[in-house]
Amino acid sequence: MIRSSSPATPQASQHLIHYLRVLSKRRYTALITLLLVVGTVAFVTARAVPQYMARAQVMIEVERPRVVVFETDQQSDRSSEPQDYQETQRRILQSRSLARRTLETLGLWQHPTFSPPPEDPPGPIMARVRGVGQWIADLPKKLSKSPNYKGGGLEQPEGPDPDEALGFKEDAEQAAAIDRFIAGLRVTQAGTSRLVDVGFQAEDPKLAAAVVNALTDAYIEQNKELKSGIAQEAADWLEQQLEGHREQLNESQKALQQF
């Protein structure tokens, strides 16, 4: 009995030939898609503005003022004081007051990075969209029955501004400049050490380096002023105590002489 058998065609070869036929049939579509992707990536890369990050390190040490310490203070628990102190100093490095001091030191209020030029007037469609948005924002004020309603709350009473009295008053341009300054600022702790990484990101590398150097210098100078103020207050208190004891001693001597 004779059996005939036909050679089996490998499945892998059939699949490969099928894929090549599909690719050959859609070669123009694949080529156009590839060109579009490469062109888009090249355009975005060419339009992207490089950003530079300048960094500096500041060592923060816990320094307790060398003034009179009462017994109750010595018995208090200070186990978490170093960690709290580190967090406080990082917050100070990111504070608006230190940013304002840096901007004033370098004279950067009118720099394009922090005070960009005014925008072009919007077109008719965008102006109409903004008008509708403003009308919706003013709707609660129109519907409110309170005569003092203003901007989502009650209007502040007349009198001196408390922020201005404390030296925290900022106009709209300064507030916007400080916001942009803080947006480019990076303050992180270097592991578990006492070092703090201070960085600033900007398009100009020289500007980034100048801001980091000025910020760290302003932080050090501010700490010196604070320590000097604490030492002066302690000296004034001790002087007052000494003057009081002096008066008591004089009165005691006068009473002794009269006796």
C-alpha cells in the first residue's frame, strides 16, 4: 500500500509573506506617518526653550541663643527641635519676604523673566469669551443682598491696611513677580544631612546663578540680623534688670544710713 504525502508549508513563512504584502501595499501611508512624526518631534524640539538650573548648598545648624535660660526651659523636651528647625529654615528660604529681598537686591522687578511684556489685545471672539466669564464671576455680587459683598466675601472695613502696617503690602506687579520667582525656586533637603539644596530654574544660566547666590546671601544676612536682634533684646533686658537692682541697692544704702 502506497501513501502519498505533500510537504507542509511553515506557518511562520506564510505570516511573514502576508506582513510584507500588507506593508508593501500601505507603504505610502506608513511613509507619510513616519514623516509626520519625525517632523512634529523636530518642530517641538526646535521651538523648545532650554531651561537651566543653578544650584547651591546651605548648611543649617541648630544654634540656641546664649541667653538666660530658666529651669523650666531646660526641662522641656527638645527631641524634635532639630527637625522642626530644619523645616522652618526651608520654609524661610521659600518665603515671599526673602524672594522680595532678593529681587530688590538684584533689581529684577522689571526683568522679562519676572515681569513679562503686556499681552496683545485679545481678538473679538476672545474678548467676548472673557466678557462672559467676567459676567459669570460678577453674578454672585449682583444677586447678593448684602451691600458689603465684594469678591466672594464681605468688604474689609475702612482704616489702615494691616498688611501694609506690617510691611507685607504688595502691588499687583510685585505680587506677580514674586509668584514667578517662587515658581522657579527649588528647596530640598540633601538626604538626612544638614545640607539644603537651593536651586533656581531660568532660561538664562547667568540669571539663575545670580538669583541662587543672592538668595543664599540674603538668607545668611537675614539670619545674622535675627541673631543680632535677639542678642540686643537680651542685652536690653539684662540692662533693665541691672538698673532695677542698682536702684534697690541705692535705696537699701540710704535706708541703712538713715538707720
